[in-house]
Amino acid sequence: MTTVATRDDAARIAGALVIAKLAACVQVLPMESYYTWRNAIAHENEFLLLIKTRTALVDDLLHAIEAAHPYETPEIVFTEFKEGSADYFSWIESVTKSG
């Protein structure tokens, strides 16, 4: 997952990841973030991108997000799915590039 400040940035990154077959799906959710940045408390509206991919594509996905992301220090974190719908995992496999 990653966060961005604008819907346009979210759409641009999401579209690029799906077109490149690095992601099967990217969900974009509006949210509020509270955080510390440069010794000050910040509060911003952001958009959370939940990116569905395969473990084999994590490095390529990370580099693609870093290259496209407007933040100086973007949040880019990965959570491994250990269990879930076999049909869903098969779909992800079928629509992402071989890695």
C-alpha cells in the first residue's frame, strides 16, 4: 500500500501499475492522516492505494511506485497474504506479468 495527496496522483499511479501488469487491482480510498514530519505534527487528507500483486513482483512494484510517487519519502509497505480465496489468488496470477 501507499498514500498520495491527490486523487489525480492516485489514479495516475494505480493506472500505471495495472497497465504494466504489476498489480491485478488497485483500490483507492480517501482518508485522513496524522503524522510527524520534520519535527512537526501534520494532518492531511490523502488517498490510500491498496495494491494487489504477487510476491514475485514486489521489487518491480516498489521501484515503479518510487519512480512515480510525488512524495519525498513515500509510504510503501507490503503485507503478505497467507490465506484467502484460491479463485482470487488465481485471478491475480492470471492478470499480472510473469515475474
